[in-house]
Amino acid sequence: MLLAFDTATPHVTVALHDGQRVVAQYASSESMRHGEMLAPGIADVLARAGANSWDITAVAVGVGPGPFTGLRVGLVTARTMALALDVPVYGVCSLDILAAAAIDAGLTDFKVATDARRKEVYLASYAEGRRIDGPVVVKPAEAATTETVVGHGALLYPDSFPNVAGPEHPSAAVLAELVVAERFELLDPDPLYLRRPDAVVAHAPKKVS
Amino acid sequence: MSRVTSEPLVLGIETSCDETGVGIVRGHTLLADAVASSVEEHARFGGVVPEVASRAHLEAMVPTLERACADAGIALGDVDAIAVTAGPGLAGALLVGVAAAKALAISLGKPLYGVNHLAAHVAVDQLEHGPLPDPCLAMLVSGGHSSLLRVDDVTSSVTALGATIDDAAGEAFDKVARLLGLPFPGGPHIDRVARGGNAVSIDFPRGLSSRRDLERHRFDFSFSGLKTAVARWVEAREASGEPVPVADVAAAFQEAVVDVLTRKAIDAAVDQGIEDILIGGGVAANSRLRLLAEERASARGLRVRVPRPGLCTDNGAMVAALGSEMVARGRVPSALDLPADSSMPVTHVLS
Ligand SMILES: [Zn+2]
């Protein structure tokens, strides 16, 4: 079975796919709690499918771009499970997951935008079922378009992206189907940060040793 | 021999700051202690950059797990329990280790123990010097913490007697090293340079040691005033056009720190009626601190335990050591929704 999850948005989404179809799904009830919710979500889909960890034959993970802290929870979980279970791990650009859902909904030429915070969005362009540009991190005003834009990033900036369609957040069920069908490029499980780290030194009370 | 092999095999993960540590123990026997450090990436900033540390933890996690298993000669599937630092520490850094530990617990179907980093610094000594005496007085001194703890049971009962009210001891070492043009982290360089200096040539202040301070802060520390005093002394020297006697400044500064640390630790032990003092954390690697602590303790009939330097700094072995003790004492494992708690109090040993 393929275990798939994405943590590149404020939400956690998990799915289990048996090669034919998605057999169990989990969506976090709270946002910005990746560290707390991903592992119970994985345990939940396994339990609901009546499966054990050793039934997992591959792991798929959204590699972002997305807020770093949550993104790393997904990636370290995927890499560590793949090591412990001795199974392959596939990375997929998280914007491609939204794009796959948009294509299933009938769109062909469109952009995908997710929230990059700091008044910016992560953006990629799609045509004829594949990614032709991006992902990049940009200011909405600099990427303003009347083209159809999919994703929560479009909803946040209606002045720049007036034509919004399709799903708001990526779904692990779509991720699982996308990987099984190899609809988009499968990547190594490496994070797409797209930004350099802020070089702010930790202030003392937080550093413990 | 059969008793030894029947003891649980515990893997511990530590990511609270800039070291990615994976340790493996069987009972009190250390089998592997793999550490990957991002310290060099932080050096040019003069301190730890949280985002840089978190990125490094993600990259180091799988290679460090693999190295620890290879060193211990085991497969991950052999592990009986997983322990991980749940706090305190840098939030984003802790989260990488906690998520990796949960991934192992789910994959292997084994219990997870989210433990306190400070208690782990205490528990690690069991790997070197055997079971901890109950109670013991622990002094943890590092780049982020300076605490005096009463440890009645390292898996369930740790009481804070005192702590720093401003800078941590290790932080003072870093800042003074910078002032003297020595590299980061400053502790080992001050220790080395101080050996050629005269510790009594300059009289630097001993923080929170006056009679009035002792009334309110008997077991607390303060190193901020000392750091400022060193800075003023060096500036005055430079202003007068005279060369700065780096070795003397380093020695006198170090003496001021270890004088206060050892005096307060021994006072706390005597006050609590405890005969065993354990020193841990990165600053415990300081040679002068070890020497003075042993001298002063033996003069009072007390015993001092200090793990070897490699076990004093942050590592996975200490987390595995505490996890092993959790298993041995039948503590209840953590739930899969275990949070990383950046300000986890020391009284909270297991999450
Ligand atoms: Zn520490």
C-alpha cells in the first residue's frame, strides 16, 4: 500500500492507497499543528484500513513549497518511515497536487497559488496538464493575472487573482492517485524552501544546551 | 550475559539545538552515539540560527540514524523503544526530532517516550558511572542553561533549586571569547587559553554572591554583570593603548564563573543533605570546573560525578539513557500527538 501525506499548508492531509483506490483518508481538524497531527493521522488511516505499518510498500510526500516548519515535519516523517520500513519514498511538488485536482475538475491552462506568508504566494503555471513554470515565491501584485488561479493563495489576494477556481488545499488522496498514475514528475523527498533562512540568532533562554 | 541481552534496546533522538544526535543503549550500556553538528554553519553568526539548525536536522536525521545503527551493529527493527527530546529547546528544531521519533514508533510498532532534555543530561551519567544515587544534586551548565536540580528519580521527580536569572554560563563563555578574539563556541578556547594565564591577576565580580543577593537568590546564577565587567576591563586596556593580556583575562573570567558555580552547587548539596553532585551540560567539559568541583566537594566529604566530555554536550545517548530508565521503571509511553514543547519545565520529565 502507498501511504501519502502533505504538510505544505496549514493543514495535514493523509491517505492510504491500495494500488487500485484510496482506502482511507485523514484531514486534520486544526491548522498549524503538523507536529501533533501527522503521526495520529497516519495511525488513523492504517487503523481504518485494517492495515499495519508493514503493509506499506511506498511513501509519497508533498515537498512544498510551503511554511518550513510544517514542511519539515512531513519530509522527516516520510524519509524516516522509508528508512525504517525499507521502502521507496517519492516527493511531489505540493502545487502539483492542487494542479492534478484542478485538471480532474476540467481545467487545462491555469496557475496554482498557495500562501507563502509575508504577503507573498508560492506560484506555478500549468498548461495542457503539466507544469510549465515555477514554483516561485512572488508578491501577488507582481504576479497579478486574470487567468484562472487555483489554491488558497488566490483566495487571499482577490485584487491580484480575480478568477479563482478548484480546490483550496492539496489532498493526500489526490497525491496518492497522482503518484500511482505517475501523472507528474516524481522527485526526491527534498524540501522546496525557495527562501534562504533568516539569519536571526536564537536568543538565550530558548537555547538549552 | 543473558541478563544483559534481555535488557531493552532503546534508541534516543536529540535535536533541541544544533546537534542532531542519535544514541542507542541496551540497559545502561552505550552501544552507539552518533552526532552530526551544524555548529560551523552558525559560527559566523556568533550564535545558533534556528532556521539553519532546523534545516540541518532534516538533512542529518536519516544519515545519523543509519550511522548509529551501524555503530551499534543492530537493525532498526531490533529496537524495543524510541525516546526523543520533547523540550525544552528551539521549537522548530525539536519538531524535526519528535516527528522522526514518531515515524520510527509507527513504523516499528514500538513505544515512544518524549522526554525532558535537562533530565536526559542527568540520566546520561548512568552510562558511564552506573545507577544514579537517589537523591542527587545536578548542576547543568551549558550555552543555554545554568540550573541546580534536586533529582529524586530522574524519570519522575526533578525539582529546580535555582537557575540563571540572565545569561547562561556557556553564553558568557561565548561572549567573552568573542571579546578576546577567540572562535565560537567559546568554552573550549577559553579553557585552553586560560591554562597559560594568571587567574588571580584580575578580580572579576562573582554574580549573586553578596549577602543581600544570597537572601533572595541563594541557588540562582547571574553572568551578565561579569560579562560586562570583562568588556569594560578590556575596553579600558585598549583605550590606554596597552596590549590586552588575553590569557590572564580568560583565566580570571573562567575562575569567576567556576568559583560561583562550584560554591553554589556545594552549598545546595549541603543544604539539601545530598552527598552526590552530578555536573552535566557543555560547560561541564571545562577542565577548571571539574578540578575545582572535585577539590571543594572532597573537602566537604561530597562526591562529584561528571560524564566524559563527549557525553556532556548534547547527544542522542543521553536521551536513550533516559528512555531506557523510563522503560526499566515502567513509565507510561507518550501518545502519538506528543507536542514539542520549547519551554518544557524541568519538573516535567516525561510528556
Ligand atoms: Zn543540553
